[in-house]
Amino acid sequence: MARREVTQFFDDLDNSPLTEEQLTVIRFSVDGKEYLLDVSKENAEKFHAAMDPFIKAAHRPAKKETRPYKPADVRAWAAAHGYEVAERGKIPTSVITAYRTAYREANKI
């Protein structure tokens, strides 16, 4: 006996069935919460038209620093492991790489 699974898409606004070619996925965020809409091209145009004045008035936030480590932690680790690192300024990439490798191994990441 054969089995076939079929994925059917429906417009989140009007519940009309959509083919994969008709599907438009809209991802957006409001107040820090992320949302996803599966809609037709027509409803996507309505969404973008409704959002347009808000988007034009808004500004993009400054990028947050996403450094996965604290420089003070790297400096302390480096001193404990025989690396010479200045108290201020740029930490050499080789030291950061060694720290991150040791951190991943210690935490089994």
C-alpha cells in the first residue's frame, strides 16, 4: 500500500486554498514578538500597503553588539593559560580563537 502526504496551504486572512506558487510568506515583528503570515500575493500587497506609512515613518535600530564573549573573560583566561595580552586594546584573534575553542570543549558545545 502506498502512502502520499500532501501539504495544502491556506491564506491566513481569508482561509482560501493556495498553491505553492501562489503562497507569499510574510515575516514581521511588533513589540519584540515575531509573526509569520501565509497569504496570497493580493493579501501580501494589502499588508504592505497598510504597513507602508508606518515603515516610512520608522527608523532601523542600531545594530547590537553580538560578541559571544566578554573581553575581560578572555583576558583572564589568557593570563591563566600563559598568553600575553594587554590590559586594554584589541585582543589578538589567535587568543580569542583559543579561548573560544577551550570554552566549547569545556562546555561540550
